[in-house]
Amino acid sequence: MSVKVKDVKTKAIKEKDGTYSLACSALGVYSNGKNLKDAKKNFAEALELHLSVLREKATKIITA
């Protein structure tokens, strides 16, 4: 199965306490924050960390 980047959706959820959660189930990346801007910043950091781990694993597989 292949997934195109344009097919990957991120959902923003406003929680009952006023905070926000962002979820991208396709990539397994989730974050939250006290407001939408904070949640987006946290999501960007989580996504970058997730992708860096994937890059590292792929590099090890390719160079093995």
C-alpha cells in the first residue's frame, strides 16, 4: 500500500477544557497544546522527530 502526502490528513480537535489536540493517524503523530498555535508548533516538532527516526532506520537498512 502506498500513501500520497496529499492523502495524509491531520485532524484538529478542540477539547472540552479549551486545549487543542492534533492527530495524524496515518503517520502515527499526535500532539496537543494550550491553544491551536501551540498545538501546531508541538505537532511540527513531533512530526520532525518522527521523520528523523524513520530516516535513520531507512539509512541503516540501505547501508547494511
